[in-house]
Amino acid sequence: MTHRISPALIAFTVLVYLFLLGPLVIVIGAALSDTTFLTFPPQGLSLRWFEKIFEMSAFRRTIVTSLQLAFASTLLALLVGIPAAYALNRYRIALPGWLSTLFVLPVLVPEIVLGFSLLRSIQVGAGVPVLWALLLGHPLLVLPYCVRVISASLASFDFSIEEAAISLGCSPVKTFFTIVLPNVQSGVIAAFILAFITSINDVSVSLFLTGPGISTLPIQILAHVEQFFDPVVASVSVLLMFLTIAVMVVVERNLGLTFLAKYPDAHDRTAHPDEPDRALRRKQRAGRSVARRRLGRIGVALGCLGLWQDHDAAPDRRVSAAHHRNDPVGRH
Amino acid sequence: MGDTDLTTLPAQKRNIGLVFQNYALFPHLSVRDNVAFGLKQRGLPVQERETKAKAMLDRVGLSALGDRLPGALSGGQRQRVALARALVIEPPLLMFDEPLSTLDAKLRIDMRVEIRQLQRANGTTSVFVTHDQEEAFSISDRVAIMEAGRIRQLDTPEVLYQRPANAFVARFVGLENLIDLRVTARDGAQATAEGAGGIPLTLDQTELGELPDTFVLATRPDGLRVVTTPTGLPCTLGLRTYLGRTYHYQADTAVGPLTAGGPLSKPLDTGQTAWLAPEPEQCCILPKEDG
């Protein structure tokens, strides 16, 4: 039996894909244009606008800041979000219902308002330096996503397996790492990706919290398009897109949380059931060092980014976009 | 347990094997690793826990499936893994929390026998919690019947079934006819007792033992015979149910509705007047309870 697919359905599907992919195609096309202004379809093909990004220290610096900020904020948010989501689900019956709603509040508050109130309270009010203010604002911004996404995967988690592990002699803390975390791993990865993207794309909160010397890429793009209309913004967007994708791939590959729980274990053992104890332990140690090396690699990558940023101490070319405020304490 | 007080000991140090209603297997670990998990927590060397886990899987008949994840097993197989996982740590006490309630009827009986055999072979003291009376009676050496968190009677299945200690247990094991009686006259082996309706009932104390002054007479439907000669408790017959071996009648009496059994040879009609005669060997005498 053959199914005839209705032409209307095909048309609809095509439209949806156009809707989804169209903007990407336009941005990528514009980035490759040879003209000095933003245009689509591109006229002539060149990578000069990509080169231009690297010539402009402001972009270089803000790309790095954005990546570092997104990474740090995401980790901070996960550090708070994973235990929060765990507690919210584990003790759901005992906890009042509004408590989980509380963790969504930062999403409900318009980001502009969030940014402004953070500026008033912690930067102007408490005199917190720019970088620290960002490191406070962004985790707050992405925390709801972390809690929600991880809660969703904990919702289908059967907490009786936790009891089972404890009954078999596993301490509650160890149970959390060996039993709970590996089973919500996909949720944690999803939360990481969502939080990372939210942070790296954020304008509203950063707009208020960035200051002289420290800015994020979206703010820099905003400042740039206010003054120029060249395809640099398009190429920067493309670059940002691919950087984000690269981060996601690295996270998926390396941060698969299993390394926290077990090392080359089941698979190796089934492959060599007669393997002597010592060899296996060596292998486990190797596994652990693989995990350490992976974490190290991420650290080194971040460090390199920092060096790249510091290497060029060119004057700040960033155009102050939305800061019509007097410079608060603690800045030069 | 033994000489140690477990109340204040953290759960991970209690060393009690638990089998859960919903299996509670670790979904991210293979069957083999599930079984070996408890051994790993006890710091056993890899090779030893490997050997033990394999031996235990052999015993529950799952050695071929050691590499599978729990998600790829059927319900019965999963429960067997859970059983192996609890047994392999050789706990002095094994607790089953309604382990069979999620299985279908046929499998439930098979697993019941299997658990019993494993338990016998191991000699591990086991506590088995269930709602299923048949399951409890068939698997246990001793059964505790509980009501609202309190043990009402703790004894062998045989004693529970034949000599329940109170009305709750009696109803639980199917003695559904409970008649409040008061002895009005004694004459050697015979005693006359009266119920709420004031109709005297003559009972033989040789079978029932010495009757207390007030007591509850408990019988199964088959222990209360419907007769057409005026002996025992007069009643009006209600609904007749055919049960293969006998008929059961809903009978209205002066002491309330009762269920009685009658022979197949003489089906009686609804609305007919008859008498209910207790069979002494199928009756239980319970102490009268308040409320």
C-alpha cells in the first residue's frame, strides 16, 4: 500500500524549513560578500570580512570574553541547578508547589528589567566590578533553563533505584554520582547547551552589566552596527555560530558525565573476562586520567583563549552603545 | 538484628538485601554490573566480584543475558536480576516489597516457586510483603497479618487458616460469617447460645471446645449448611450462586445477612424459608471484640 503525500503537506514542510534555514542562509551569504556593505545575495565571494574580525581587537576580545563568560556562567548555573533540580524532584511531595516556580522567575522577569535591577543593585549599589557582575548576572539568567531541563529528566527518574543502591551499601553521596547523575546525563548536557547558548547570545542583561574594558560579543556587534554597516557583523555571527557548535561538540564528546561515574569498565571486562585484576585496575586508572586529561584540555583551551585576548593590548575600540551612565566605582 | 541495633545505623551500612516492587534496577548498567554493584561497594577485587556475579546469574538462569541493559529484559527477567542483585551480597536478611505484583498471574506463580527454592537453598531469613493471600500462604513459613501497621496474628499459614485469633484475621482468611453469640444454658457437651435475634442455637462443645460466655462464631460459607429441617438458625434465602461444587446462598437471618452453602442435589429457591446449621468442625470460636 502506498501513501499519497498531500502536496499541501509538502508545501507546508518546505515553508517550515525555509523559515528555519532562511535566516542562516542569508547571514552566511552576507558574510561571504565582497562588498563593504551588508547585502544579500552576496556580490562577489571573499573571506575578507572574516579576516577583518581578527584585525579588530575589540571583536577578538569580546569573542573570548563571551565564550569564557558563557562557559563559566553555565558551570556556575549547573553547580546550583543540578542540586536544586535534584532536591525539587526528590522531595517533591514534601516541598511546596511554588518552590519549583521560584526557579523559573528569572525567565518571567523581562531580561531588560533583570539587567537594570542588577546594575542598580550590585554594580552601582554594591560596587561590584564589571566582570563579577557579569559572572553573577549570567548564571542567574541561565539558571532557570538548567533547573527546568534537568528537572524534566529527573521527573522520569525512578528514585527507588537510589534506595536500591543505598541498600547495597553505597553511600548517599556516592549514589548521587554513580547512579543519579549518569541517568540524567542527557538532561545535564541539554541544560549545558541551552544555558551556554542563552548566555552567549544575551544582549539585555549584558547591555547593563558590561562596562569599560569588558564587553561581550553581542554588545560589541550592537555597538558596531550602530556605526558601520559592513558585513563584519554577518561574519562575526557566522563565526559565533560555528564556535558555539564546536563547543557543543566538545561538550558532548568530553563531558559525557559517565567519566565521573565509571571508567572503562563493563565493555573492557566483557571483552576480556579473564583479564587479571591488576591490568584492569591499570585500565581504570588510565580511564580516570583520560577524564582528567579531557577536563584539562578544556581548561587549556580556555586559558589559550585568555592569552589570545591579552596578547593584543590595543586600545578599546568598543563604542559605548547604551551606557549613558556615569562610571561607577572601581573602574578606570 | 543479631546483636546489633539497626535503628540508628545509616541505610547503606545495614546490609539488608532489598527486592523492590518495581525492580529498581540501574538502567545505565548492564545486568552483570547491576548484580556486581553491591560487591563493588564492598570493595571486592574485580575478579572475585566477577566470579560471584556470574555464579549468581547462573543460579537465577540469566547467565546468557549478562551484557544486556535492564531495559532489554522482560518483567520476570528483571525481577530475577533484582533478586540476584540482592542475594549476591549474602545479606543476613532479605526483604521483598511486593516483588511479584507487577507480573502477570502465570509468571507470578512461577517466580513464587523460584523465590521459595532460592530462599530454601540459601537459608536466608526473608521478609516478604504482599497483598496476595495465596502468595503469602504459599511462600511462607510464618505469616504476619497486619492491620493499620499492627500485627494482628503471627503464625504458620495452617494455624492462620484454621484457627484465626480475631475477627480481622478470620475475615481475611475467608471466614466471612461472623455471628455474635451468648451462652444461655449448658448441658454437658451441649450448650445453647443466643444471638441478637433471640433464637437459640445448640452447639456441641466436644468439637468446639469449652465455650466462653460470649463469643463470635466464625465460619466459611461451606461451614454453614442450608437445611430444610428446622435445626439451627432460621433464615430467608436470597441470591443463589452456582460455584461448581456447591451452591452458595445469601441468607437473611435475625443476626444479619450470612452466606451459606447448600448441596447441588437440592437447589432451593429465592425467598424460601430454610435453616442454617453450623458444621462444628468448620467453625471457629473467636473472643468477642469491642466495636
